[in-house]
Amino acid sequence: MTTRNLDIETVRHVAHLARLRISDEEAALYAAQLSKIVAYVDQLNEVDTSNVEPTAHPLPLMNVWREDNPTPSWTPQQALQNAPQSQNNFFRVPKVLDQESP
Amino acid sequence: MTVATKVRPIIGLEIHVQLRTRTKLFCGCEVQTDAPPNSRVCGICLGHPGTLPVMNRVALESAALAGMALGCEIARFTKWDRKSYYYPDLPKNYQISQYDIPLAAGGTFEFDVDGSPREIRIRRAHLEEDAGKNIHDTPGCTLVDLNRTGTPLLEIVTEPDLASADDTYAFCVELQRLVRHLGVSEADMQKGHMRFEPNVNVAIEHNGREYRTPIAEVKNINSFKFVRQAISYEIERQVAVWEENNDYVIGKASNENRGWDADRGVTEFQRGKEAAHDYRYFPDPDLLPVQLSDETLGSIRAQLVERPVQRRRRFASEYGLSMKDAETIVEHRPTADLFDEVIKLGGPAEIAGKQFVNVWLKHANDRGVAVTELGVEAARIAELAKMTAEGTVNKTAANQLADAMLTRSNCPSALAKELGLVQVQDADATARWVDEAFAANQQAVSDARTNPKKMQAAIGFLRGQVMKLSGGKADPKLVGKLIEERLQQP
Ligand SMILES: [Zn+2]
């Protein structure tokens, strides 16, 4: 079994990408925990897959689609009922800086 | 400082085109630009736990149709991927997109720049969902409207084959014509249906060496004019920076994202590409892959129509239309369809073309409707063109007839008789009008005979008088000929 260690820098990088603020202690803790998870998944590398087609989806199904017919949406009140903050039927969130389109 | 003498711009584009569907890409919420905030949302487009997206068949087929029209190969097998993205305008924290197997790839697309043909390679075109809108006007917070979240977009990526801001402008306009012609997008710029991200750099030749400046990607431009301005600005900026510092080249300086500031007419640095996001794509387990059979692809291909660029060229070469008139007619597919029908019904191409643009399209514009909504059918348009070409009516009478045809459904030949607009080919009658006009306008006759300075004006005046006496029914050619002859006589 191969093991890969996730270093603290990688954990910080991933946390930054996910916009999560983590403490030094947390970074060390997650580095150890995530390393274990990656090592567990790495067991899959022991299987010889050289003759196996890549799988796009575990279910043996394709082409599930719907027609272009509208269904009722929620009301703004329903949409916003779990939002911590809202204003004039908008979600209200902390100021977004450095906005980028996907 | 070095002066760059030979500069070759290298330009490619990423374009987002909003597809014309009634509902979103993965849920049944209506796509509606002007709905009240957060009134076109549901658990799926809000990314609530336990909900599952289901693909919109029309969006997939529209995207495939557009891909075919762009000359691309359509993937027989494709799938959905998640692109990690952390802004509140996409609350799932990922965008559903297509990563390694785009729906369409490897195309070429033709367009014209001032009548000369150009070609651009299309690297890929894939489907993805749009984000919502973050509104930043309130101090201290951001307000989010998620109505747009999940709207189907076709992302088109070109190769960097464009060589100038003008070529890029022409390509963008042609792409708008194409998607409108196909009916896959309204491509309304005001509504943000087309968004452009040009990537620009320049190759500079200096002392037998070529220098390439780093690539700048200008984000999210929503007008053709700004595309052209942003590219022109970038070309100048990059050359100027290189002239100051020859190390401003790929490999030594980093590529960057820039934003277009329309008010100041400049692009502004946003971030270096080294800091670009690591999107960590992976297959979306919530969505099933798509396999397109020959049958499905065949039925989509059957919806392909002649591309506007080809149609324009055909109108010019086959019908003898000017490029400008061809462009005007082909701008709108039903209009171009109507014109094809007019020609098929025997409208003589050249006169029919001029009349179509100068009379019928003008009436349509004056009324703010499409020419197809004027209530004048192809058969009557063709007949009027034929009557004009054959000299049954002159141009002035044709215009009067057109006016009448707008309010009455009779055929133009019947209307011409009823309204007394049939051109008089009778030489004797025309000669009498000429005699009358000469008798009543001695001064003009004398000017036309003896005063070289006033000759042309005097002849024109006499011609007008004869036409007036004929009630507009005389044949202007015959009138001109008889006036010439009469002037030669003492
Ligand atoms: Zn929805």
C-alpha cells in the first residue's frame, strides 16, 4: 500500500480555495486526518485497471432528461426562509470582494 | 527604450451565449430576466441538499445544433463535471459544466470583414449553467438574486486566429447572426445574452527576433463596441510596456486577467494567472452521462439552416445584390426567407432587391415591425418588382402602389389599374405632354438649349413638368428621350 502525506501547505491551499479560515492547530489536525483518508482511497491503486474503460457514472443509465416545460418556482419568501440575512427579497451576504465569474 | 516596428496581434475569444429555452438547464424554473428577485428559484438551482438536477433536452439539442453550425464534431458521449467556485451567486459552491469531453469540438467558422472572407478555428463549445447576480451597490454587504442561476449557457472557445480588433468585432457580430439564425439564442446584448472574454497578446518582430507579450484575458465584456475598444487598448498597452521593458514576454512575465472600464476606456489589472483558481473539476455524480445516437444527431442536423455568411454571399453572387443590401436582408432570418420566396416567385433579382430594401424594409422600420409582419405576401412583392422591371409602372408609381398594398390585399396589377398608375407607353400622348411643357416654360427651354451652366437643371425641370402633366404615369425613359429630341429641333 502506498501512502501519501498531505502537507500543511496543501491543506492551507485547499482551505483558501474553499474560502475557509483555519487555525494552525486545525491545519495540522486536518493534514493528519486527510492523509489517512487519502491513504485509504489509495488502496484502489493496487487494482490493475489497465484494461478497464473509464467510468463516467456508477449507474448503468444514460440520457435522463426532461422536456423544456416550466414547473412552479418557490416564492421569494420560501427561498429566503433559511437565509441568515435577507433584504428586499435578496439574499444578504458579507461584502464580496474580488468577484470573478465562473 | 526600443521601438516596436512590426506588431502582429494574436487574439482569441471565449464567448458565453445564453441559449433560448423556457426553463433552466437542470430544473423547471422559468428563465426570465425581469422577474422580481428570487422568484424563479427552487431547491435545485439554490443547491439545497437532497435535490437532484435533471437535464433540459432542448438546451442540449440547441447546443448541439450550434456546435454543428460552428463546424464542430459533436461528441457521441459526453458528461457533466463540477467546477469548484466559491461565490454566493452560485450557492452549490460549484458550477455544472463540461470539462474533458465537451459537447462540440474542432470546428471552423467563416465570416467577412468588409466583404473579404476570414476563417477562425473553434476549439470547443460546451454547455454549462450560469451564475446568479451579486449586487454591490449597498455599502457593507452584497445582495444576491439567484433568478439567473442555472440558466443554460453555451461556452464557445476559439483558437487565437484573429489578427485585429476589427476582425474580432466582425466575428462577434457574425456569431450573433448565426445563433439568431439558428434560433438557439435571442442574443440580446442589452440582456447580457452574449458575453465576451477576448484573450490578447502581440508578436513583435525586432532585430530578426520575435517577442511575444504575455496573454491578457479581458473579462466579461457585454458589447461589440467594447470588445473592439478593449482589444485596441490592449494591443497599444502591451506594445508600450514591451518597448519600456523587453522582458515583458511570455515566460518572464505572467499572463493576466484584466477588466474593461468602459467609462475610462482602459483595461485594468485584476490578477496574475499564477493566482488563477484551481477549479478541481470532477465528474458530477448527480447527473447521468449523455449518449447521442445517429438518429438523434440526424434529427438535430436536419434543423441546420444555411449560415448567414453563406446566405449573404449567395444573395450577392446569385441575385446580384450589393453586399450592404445582402447584409441588411440577411440580418433577420424570416426577412431573408421572405426575400428568397420573392425570387422563387419570379421577382427579378436586382429590382426586387432594391425595392425590398428601399421600400418594404423602410415601411417595416417606420412601423417598428418585421417586414414579414407588414401583411404583404411574397407573391405581391414579386409581382410589383416584375411590373417595375417591365416598365408597367415607373418608380414613383411603384412607391404609391406599395403604399396602397399595405392597406389593401388586392394584387398590385389590379391596384395599378384602379388607381390609374399604369405607365403610359404611348409616344403620341407623351409627346403632347412634352409640347405642353415646352410651351408653358419658355425660359427653361431657352436655358436648356443655350445656357451650358443651367442646361442640366433646366432639362431636369422640364422632365419634372412632363411627369406632372402625365399624373406620374409617363415612362421617365421615354420622357427623357422625347425632351432630348425636341430640344434638337428649332
Ligand atoms: Zn430552479
